[in-house]
Amino acid sequence: MGERGKEYICRRIPHREPFLWLDRVVEISDDSIVAEKEILPDTDLFKGHYPDYPLMPGVILCEAVFQAGALLIGELVQGNTSEVEQGVPVLTRIQGARFKREVRPGDTITVSATIKECLAGAWFLKGSVKVGGKTAVQVDFSCALKG
């Protein structure tokens, strides 16, 4: 599979700029996804999140993982058609988030999510963000379809 960009992403999840934290999907399978996001230096949130030491908020890094998980679920539910018709993947639980490394303006992050289990319409996943090949965030979470 070749790289898939924002148009592909936006057909599968409802997130849009300025709250879309994935630029492209580089790999996707039946149970995992790898995506990337370039953290632009002029991203608006850096004006208020430590202006003298701009730092990507950990909660936003987790959100990138959650969006990757939602995208994976959207792909599994919908296949290659447009728009998620059976519902929108919504975050239902966050567990064990661990923050190990900073993400700064100009970095490119690699975001991954893997399905651990699916039970009665709920997906249990684990995910991570890497920067420079090193883990910045790890988190376990779950999603369910709503709507």
C-alpha cells in the first residue's frame, strides 16, 4: 500500500483541521496502523504551551494515537468506501499513558495503533508515538462506535 494522505484520512474519521493530528498513513493492516504527522513550528498551540520552550502537549500526542485507532476502526468497518456510515469511533477509555520523550516544533512523529481485542462493538487498542525512532508516548485505550 502506498502512502495515503489527508483525503483518505478524512473519509474515515470526522476530525478536521485544526484538530486533525495525522498527515498520512504509511502502513495499515487488519489489526494495526502506522501514520505520520509533521509538527509545524507555526502550530498555533505553541503560542500558549510554553512559549519560551515550545513543547507538544502530551494530551495532543495521545489524541494523535486515538485518531490513528479511530482511522483503523473506520477502515475495518467501512473498507474502502467513503464516510463511516455505521457510526463514528469514539474514545471510551484511556489507560496507562506513559510520557517518555518530548516532541518539539519541527519534529515528525510516527503514530501507531494496534487492536488487541474486539468485544461486542468495543475495540481495545494500544498505541504509541515515536520521534526520531524513539518512543515519546505509550497508551492503551478503547473505542466504540457511536451515532
